[in-house]
Amino acid sequence: MEYTFVIFAMCPLLLTSCGNRDEKLTKQIIGTWTTTDSDVLTYAPNGRFDEKWTGTKNNTTKSLAFQGKWAVRDGELISTLTNSSSQGFTNIESAGHVDHFNIIAVDNTHLVLELGGETNVWKRIK
């Protein structure tokens, strides 16, 4: 019974700290990032994102472009596509698709995200 007060007193602190963590991650993620294969991804402060990739394989230029909304909740980066387009690809995600990325690490220079067992490392360019 003596611990009941402590437990109830700690609940608001725990809930607040989760929100603070998400706010901190959100601030760290805002910016423009790139990968070694020239993918460029911008997370804007207004909760929008823009991703573009162009590459050449077998003398054929291919490109992908995605736009959508993003947010950090419970330590995950959640992205919802609002628009997608491609050149040279037939199987791309359509508007409305939602991904829940595990945020492995983020700092001033790198962003590491994991989705479905695949890890992507991004380097900040802005």
C-alpha cells in the first residue's frame, strides 16, 4: 500500500518523458539526408517529407519520387505517402501507404532507420 502513492506519482513523469523523447527525436530528424546511392530525403518541420532518387543501371536511367507526411510517435518514425511517381519501375508504393520505421540512432550527422529487418543509414547534408 505504501508504494501505491509512488506509482501514481511516477505515472505522469513517465508519460511526459515519452513525449519529450519523441519531441527530441523529431527535432533531430528535421533536415535533408542522403545515402551512398544518391537517395535524398528531406523531413520538413511542418511534418511533410520529400524523397528523390535517380540512378542508372544497364544504361537505363531510373527514378523514384515520394512525398508525404511524417511524425515521431513512441520512438518510431511514421511516414504516410501522399504521392509517389517513378520512371523505370513498376512496383512502387501508392498514396496512403504507411511505414513504421524503428529509429535506431539519430544525431547531427547520421540517421539510422530499420524497417522489416533492413537497416538504412542516412548522412545529413542540411
